[in-house]
Amino acid sequence: MRWYDLEPDVCMAISMIECAETSEQIQYAEYIIRLVKEKDSDMNYIKNTTISNIERKYNRWYDKNETISTAFSYLKGTTKDIQKDVSLSVLALMNSAVA
């Protein structure tokens, strides 16, 4: 099971990002990074998470772009509440872009 499968809203947001055009994926990733930084005052884990992702060579779809990979590392490393809150914000942003 993937880390984001545990929370339906997080899973939905990541799935929707995966289906988006590359330019939109990057915009959503930048939005995630900004929100996690705003909402999570303990950023020490992020350095470790990002470094470990860079050092490993994964074959996940989101590891092909550094911004997207970093955004998902930030999201994975934060609390479940912040994951859910950020994911809902991303979904709202996507919804407003369609409307």
C-alpha cells in the first residue's frame, strides 16, 4: 500500500495531479510546497526526506520531476491533518480552475 492510500482525500488529490498536464502538475506541486511550509512549523524532517529521495533512484511517476517529488516528500513527511488539509486545498484549486 502506498503512503497516500490511507487517506481518501490525499489519494484523490495525488491521483488528480497524476492525471493533469505536466505544467499543471508543477503548479500544484509548488502550491503543495507553499502550503506545507505555511502550515507546518517543524520543517526539520523535510530536509531529510528530500535528501533521501534525491539519493535514491525511484521509478515512481512523480520522481521524474524534482518539484513534484519534493512536494510529495513534504506532504508525506507532514502530519495526517496537514496532509488532509493541503489535499483538500489542492482539490479546491483544481475545481476552481475547471469552473
